[in-house]
Amino acid sequence: MNRIKLFPKTFLYTLFLMVVITLIGHALIYALMPIVYVNQKESAMKENHHEMVQRLQSMDAGQVKEETEKYAQQNQVFAKLNYNGESLVYGSVYIQDIASSDNARFSFQASSFDGKSGGLPPNTIEIENGIKNVILYPSAEFIRTEETFTSPSGQSCSLETMITLQPVSEAKSVVLELLPFTLLLCLIVSVLFALFCSKRLTSPITHISKTTEQMEQLDRKAVCQVNSEDEIGKLAENVNFLYKSLLSTIDSLQKEIDHVSEVEKSKVDFMRAASHELKTPVTAVGFMLDNMMLGVGKFKDHDTYLPKCKELIEKLSDMIGNILDTSKLNFSAGDEEVQDVPLGKQLIQVIDPYLLIAKTKGLLMEVNVPEALIVKIPPEAFSKAVSNVLSNAVGYTAVGGQIRVYTQKGKLIIENECTPLAAKDLEHIFEPFYRPDFSRARNSGGSGLGLYITAQILTAYHFQYSFVPFKKGMRFTISF
């Protein structure tokens, strides 16, 4: 049974339940109907009988007989009245229940006939000396009740009421005859009802099952239809919610994987570029030292080439320092706490050294940042990013040129007058060790890591930034 699918299993369970209910219902009707019928008949007869006796106590002889006859006819009962020494019978019963089996029906009239004065009244039965008693047929089924009362003359009287149960037997026979037809009808109704209920109950579950199979294949269009507010509808909503959460988690993981892959690729590219950049000055220093040690040609002049070696080593040291700073970004970027910082005060500490350099080079540096402006920044990381931008601005601004640092509509803007970069250079300007074509010489182009480090810091803290040309040079913008 456990291997049967949900629809036939639900159908069989429902049909079995309906059939059991039908059989129990028919059995209860057949068993309880006679009992209920007899109890109701007996209760009603006793109540009517008692009321009749109460009325007879206050009537004279003529009224007693008349009222008793009406009572028997209206209630369709067999009544035997013993009144002032007379025995009178009223009503109607089946003759087979009384004396014979010819199925003739007789009405018993009130009479004091003694069997000697003449012929019998119509529709009466002669029993010995007249209608004084009734001999019941042994198989007859009756309900009988009797109650005594005192007549106005002071004599003891009684009223006996009897009703046949023959209709109950007939009803039971009819029920047995109709039983095959009613059972067949109930079976047909049960099958139809079981089919309807099974389809109604299993259809949404089947839909959810098929939808989850699509979800298993990560079909993004798969969704469970919610057509009700019951437990099945709630299940469909939960499945949809879980699937959305799963897709969201998968997307997040995919983004994280892509990000990690990009970071790893950047690390590899960075290490390759760093190796290439470090190799040149190391080779140059080694070449000059070897030739000086061997006293080859112009390298005999140690006083000239030793300072050059020292200069290359210092540049190499600076480059290694920048490389180490850049590698640290992979581990510590985003770790510094963001704080409310007065931007003007923070920038003064960063700009001061570059003011001296600019003055030495004959450059004009204009700073216009309100001291009261409060921004949410990581102080040290932000200062390093701005320092790299200022270093580039001072390094690439021609003698007599101008550098402007100011704020505008929630943005920090650094402009310097220089030759604007071409579009092809702007595409690669934030790559490590990249230098524009006009500054490829290492003597004038720096290490090529400044803007790369700046971009890494600003991206880690989710600051929007841009580096674009304008009429007189280049403009770097950081949005808060």
C-alpha cells in the first residue's frame, strides 16, 4: 500500500470510509427504526390514554361511550371499555392479529349484545355470548396499556387501549427490499465523492511535487501556485519562500566566488607585474656593482655609480614598501571602523607635506574645505587614498600649474592642471604598475601603484569615485 501513489491511495481510503459509513448507517436504520417507532408509539398512546381516562371520569354513561368511540377512531387504536358492568370494544385491528388469517378487516362497535336477542350487528365478531372479550392470535404483536377510573356513580371502571405493531414489521420488510438499491446508490455516490475529494486534495500536492522537481534543476521560473489559505496553501508559500532564499543564497555565493576568483586573478596579475617591476632595478644594481667590482670601463668611477646604485636601491625600497602596502589591502581593507570625522581637519594633516612640495616645484595649491563638514570615513585608510591622489597631482602638474582641493554637494574634488589622459589610458589607469604613455620612464612615472591602492581602499569602503579629464587637466572625485 505504501507504494501506491497519492491519488489512488486517497481515493481508496475515502471510498472505504464512505462505504463503512453507508453500511453502518443502513444497519443503524434497520436496527433502531423499530425500537424508536415502538417507543414513540407507546409514549404517545400512554399520553393519549391517560388524557382520555381523565376526561371519562367526569362524563355520564352516554358521553363515555361516544367519546371512547371517537378516541378509538381518531387514534386508530383498539379500545376495550369496562363501564358500570358492561364490556364494550371500539376501534379496528387486523383480523389476523385477533382470530383468523383471512386478512379481512373489521370494525368493532360498542354493544352490550349477549348473543341471544337476534342477529349480529354488521362488522362484528361473535365470541361465545357476545362481544365481551377478545382472544388474541398467538403471533400478534401489540402495545397494550390499561388504566382504571371511577365513574360518577362510584363504580370502578377501566379503559384498555391496544395498538398493533404490524406496520413496523411491514416497514422492516420494505427496508430489506430497498436495501440493494439504496446500497448501490450510496456506492455510486461514494465513488463520485471519493474521486472528487481525492482530486481536490492531491492536485495541489502533485503540483507542488512537480514544481519542486523543477526547483531541483534550479529552474528560476518554477513557482508553486497558492490557491488556498489552508495548510497546503501555506506549504506552497513556504516552498516558494525557501526556493527564493535558496536562489538568493546561490546568487550571493556565485558573486562571492566571482569576487574571490577576481581577487585571486588580481593577486596573480599583481605578483607578475610586481616581479617584473622589481626585476629591472635589481638587475640594474647587480650589473653596476659587478662592473664596478671588476673595474670595467666607466664603472671604475665608483664615486659616480655608487650614488646611482644607492638611488636605485632607495627606489626599490619605496617600491617594495608600496607593494607590501598593496598586499595588506587584501587582508585589512574594510577592517577600520568608519567614524564621524571633520573633513577639513583631516585633510590639513594629509595636505601639509604636499603644500611644501608644491611650493618647491613652483605649483599653486588651493584648498577650500569647510572645517565644520562632518563625514563618515575610515580616517587612516581615507587619508592614504587622498595622499596617493595628491601625490599624483603634484607629480604630474607642470611647473606654474595649479592644484585645487574643494568640496561640492557631498563630494571631495581634487583637480590638477596637466595634459589630460587619453581614453585608452583611462581604461587602465587603476591597474597596478600602469603608467600613461607620456610617463613610461620610471624616473618620472613613479611606481604605478598610487591610483591602484586608492581604488582598492575606496572600493573596500563602498565610496563612489571617478577620475576624468576636464578643460585644463584631470579631476578626481570622491562621493560620500
